[in-house]
Amino acid sequence: MFCPPWPNWVQCSLAGRFRAGAQDYRISLLMEIFSKIDSDGPLPALRQDLQAFPAEVEGKRVVLLQDLEGLSPHPVALSPDGLAVASLLDGRNTAAELRSAFAQATGMLLSAAEIHDIVQQLEQAQLLETPEIAAKRRRILDDFLAGPTRKAALQGTSYPADPLELAGLLGGYFRDPKGPGELAPEADPKAAPPIGLVSPHIDYGRGGPAYAWAYRVLAQCEPPDLIVALGVAHASPDSPWTLTRKAYETPYGPLVVHEELYEEFQNHLWYDARGDEWVHRKEHSLELQAVWLKFLWREKTPPWVPVLCSAFDRFCPDRPPSEIPTLEEAVQNIGRRLAHRAKTQKILVLAGVDLAHVGPRFGDDLQPGPELEKRVESEDRRSLEHAMALDADAFYLSAVADGHWRKICGLSALYTSLRWIKFLRGDKPGAGNLLTYGQAPDPLGGIVSFAGAVFPR
């Protein structure tokens, strides 16, 4: 397993390996011998907050592991076989068990020395859960909580730090064959901003044109007075909704928080809205929206209230959140406050969400391919029909049907957004318009789907 040179890479070399097939009996015999030799305890687990991207270096296919927590400063390149080894590090496997699993999956054998060498290199790259990583995580979180702003986590890796370079990247998504077309040079000052917007939060590289479909709507109108932005707390802490007072930093300047509305939110929650504030530090779902908002409106960008939503389906797996009294009371109280403000202010509810996550990467036996893609799209579009009609409960129930097999990560955020958009619309007829739908492969085996939609004022 060879990894080409990279700023930070793990070289996973194999010496004297055996191929499966005619030599299966040799693998079985050697694994039996190795299992008696290797009696060490469990190996450290691969860290979970990692994102994989395919790449090519010197003509060789590699997978880059990007640390979403920011504990490891550089992407790490792994060969496909090296990635297979890393994926087996679950914190329970011993070296012998890992070797056995790797042999069964690939038909190749690793020596004990090779296993420990790979693990050591992954540890040096700070990709394993170790006591040192736990201590570093604690120090970083303490610094975040004490700081005045939420620093850009993906700047310089997922998108350029240079404002001009970033403008070229985002502007190019409009002209992409999958994009909506050239961005208008100026907004129409008479065009009212929409009342709701749905945007992806997948990385720009895979979903950039879908972002452009959504944000083109905002580019054609004047900014609202304030924004309520709902994203996904992928770590899913105990708080259903987690807020922060920290301004989100972007290459175009900070996106500040609307203090009054923040306090109104807090007053209608039964817990401290910042109790799990740490999830904002590295969560990408709202950072990627903040960049687009500041790109479009620069110094005219209105203040916002960034809200990260945990998974509701853990306590209402087969019924809508409206049947959970504490959730429903908060949704209604905040919705009424937004409706009251909307009498004198233009409010935009922005949902930064993705849809289905299916395939081996997400714990499924389902194999990616045209048949699965069609099935996912059919079910997604059925759910989106409910969403466009602002029938939040029907949307939720369609998403969790059949054991929530699509694993819609934006479920709670989009559900909450639909509820509050409906409060803002009042009794006005009409609903949302689906602008675009897309799917992208996951490098580790799977499908992620996403959409862009608008709810006119």
C-alpha cells in the first residue's frame, strides 16, 4: 500500500504479501498462526470527525482525510488499501483481529510489524483517538469558548482564504453546466427577499452548482433585515437547538449575531441555548452558508441567529416532533415571536441541509449504483413535495418511514425551518419552489443527496 508524497501523509507499505484465490488456504493457516502470536489489547480508534475526498497524486489514486475538528493541521493522504486498514480501527479490534478482517476484505496479509507501523503513522498524523488527542481537544475547546468569535474552520482547505480567489470559485458555480447561469451584475432594489431558502451543506467541490441555484435567488434581491439560519449539529448533542453569540468569521468579514433575537430565542427554551456551544466550533453546515451570504452582500449582510439542530428522531423515531410537548411549545413560541417581528422587519429563514446518506460509508449493506440512486431520488422527491407544501409533519414522517433508511441528516433543521417559515407566511397561499436536486458519491462508498429551494415572500 503506497501513498505518494504529500505535505502530510501516511505511507502504508506491504512487504511479502499474499493474494487470495488459489492461496486462500495459506491465508487461513497464517492467520491462525498470527492470532496466537498477537495478543495485544485493542488498537486506538480512527477519529470519527474526518471527511474523505478522492484525489490523484503523481498519477496514483489516493483519498485525502480532512480533519473537521482541526486537531490535525493538514490533510492526510491514504492509498485505497491504507484507507481500508484505517477504517478497521474501531477501538475494539486487536492487531490480530484487524489483520484477519483486512485479509478477508482484500485477500492480502499484513505482518504484525506492518500493522503497528501503520497505526503509529496514523497516530503521528493525529488521526486516532488517544489520550493526547483528548487533552488537545479539551484545550482547543476551552480556547473557543473563551474567544469572542467563531473562527473559520474550513478556510484554506475547503475554500480559499483569499477573497478574490474565493469570489472566482463561487462565481464559477453559476456558470457550471449544472449551475443556474451567469450571476446578474446588480440586485433589483424592488425585489423583496424570500421568506425561506433551502441550501445544501455538502462541500463546495461536490455541491457548488446547487449552492448557486439557491443563492442566485438572494443575489437578485435586496438583503432582509435579519436571518435565522438553521444547520445540522452532526455531533448531535443533548440540546435540540444550540445557539452561539459568536460572530462567524469569513474571508469577507464577520457575520454578526442579532442580539435581541438571540435573547428572544433563549427566553423560549427550557435550557441554556449555549450549553453545547462547542458544536459551533467546527460544524460546517452554517459556515458554508455564512461564506455565501457575505460573498453576495458583503457589508450589507444583515445580522443572523445561527442555530444548530440535533437529531430529533432519537426521541420521536416514528411520530412528528409536534407530538413532543417541550419541542412543540418552543417551536410555537419562537414562531410567534418571528411572526410578530415580521410585521416590521423582513426575516429570512435559511436551512443549510443535506438529504439522504446511504451506502456502506453510512453503515448500510446497500451498494451505490443506478438502482439505488433512482430509489433515493424517488423517495427524496416525495419528501420534498411535503416540504414545499410547508407540511412539516408529513415531511418528517416521510423521512423517518421504513426505519429512516435514507438517514436525512438535515431532518431536524429542515423540519424546524418549515415550521417557522409557515409562521412567517401566516394564512397566505402558496408554497415553496424546488430549484435543484442533486446527488454526489461519497469516496468511502455511498450516496449523499441535496437540494435547493425557495419560499417566496
